Amino acid sequence: MLLPPVSPPQGIALDAAPSSVFTKNFAALLFDMDGTLLNSVAVVERVWGAWAVRNGIDPIEFIKTVHGVRAVDTIRNLELPDVDPEKEAFDLALAEIADVEGIVEIPGAVAFLNSLPPEKWAIVTSAPLDLAVRRLAAAGIPTPQLMITGEDVSVGKPDPQGYRMAAERLGVRPEDCLVFEDAPAGILAGLAAGADVVVVTGAHAAVEGTPHLTLDRYHEIEVELASDGTLSLRQTL
């Protein structure tokens, strides 16, 4: 499944030239959730597909647009008559909380997160808190000390607010962070925050033409803790 393009905020380009993430040290690692730490595609297709059909929308094309952004923003952008985006997003969240069948970790995600100092990483997701907690538990992924959800921000991805908020609460600069993402909106949010970006492709195809390091699974990388408390990545054999 190849995801559609998202317009960059404030002149940030999806193809911005990356630096090598293997030659830098980072103050913290920031992770998106769906598609990045866990694969929830099956649930999204069931719940959002049924919603699209009920509202006379082609589910196949529509589902391509929902990844990485808040549900309320997705619905609001459709400008459907007599549809309350807040209510619909709330009802969809309840449906997704009730359906966790088929949710699994991106291979190696749990072991990778468990190798990190707990104060050195956070999740920044467009999902509401209750849904995020439910999906993390279903995938066996540890709940982080810090999680920024779609309810914590006034503007969702591709705006960088969530990543900037996570960095601030961790006591670090966003430009000293490494962001792990899977969808165009999230990649743009990470770049707009000033962070380096790794694109995770374990749930679906990478963004076409992305210059960023892409990982199919977390077994491909390891983290080393430097004496100054910063983190560095290295590739595994």
C-alpha cells in the first residue's frame, strides 16, 4: 500500500536532504505508533472502510488518506454535509478500541524499545489516548513514560507541534531528536520540527522517493548509549 502525498507545512519538503543518522548522536528518539511501532492496517481497513461505505465514499481510495493524521482532521477535510467531525471521530475511536484483532508489533519493535533508557524515548501519535493504550497493549509494546496523543495538540500532523512538545517535555531540543515515522504527514512533522527522520516500512510501502533511511524491521539497528547520555544508532549485520 503506497500512501498519498501530503502538502509540506511552511516550505518543508518531503525530499529534504537527510544527514546520516549513523554518524550523529541524539538526545532522544521519538516514535509514531501506527505503522511505525505496530501494524494496525487490518483494523483501519475494517473500521474506516465500513465508515467510508456508510458515507458513500470509495473505501479503497479513502483509506489511503487516513494514515498518520488525526481522525477529526481527516473527517473535517471531507466537508461532508450534516456530519459532525468531533462526534464521528469519537465513534470511530470507540470502534477501533473494540477491534484489536490482527494488531502486531513491527518486527523487533518491542526488543528495540526495551533496549532504550525509558527517559530517552517517547511516542507521538495522532490517536487518542485510550486507543493508543489499547493498541500498544494488543501488540505487547511497553507504554512509554511520555506519550503525546492527538488530544494533546491543537494542530495535528503534518504540523510539528506534537514532536516539539515531546522534545520539550523530555528536556531536549527537537533538532537533537531522531523521529521514526511511516506516513507522509508524520515525516513532514518530524522534518518541520527540525529532527532527523527514519522511515519504517514494515506495515506498508515507503513514501515514494524518500531519501531517508528506511527500515523494514527493528532488527536492522541497535542503539548505543554514549558517556554523555546521548544515543547513537548502528546497523546490525
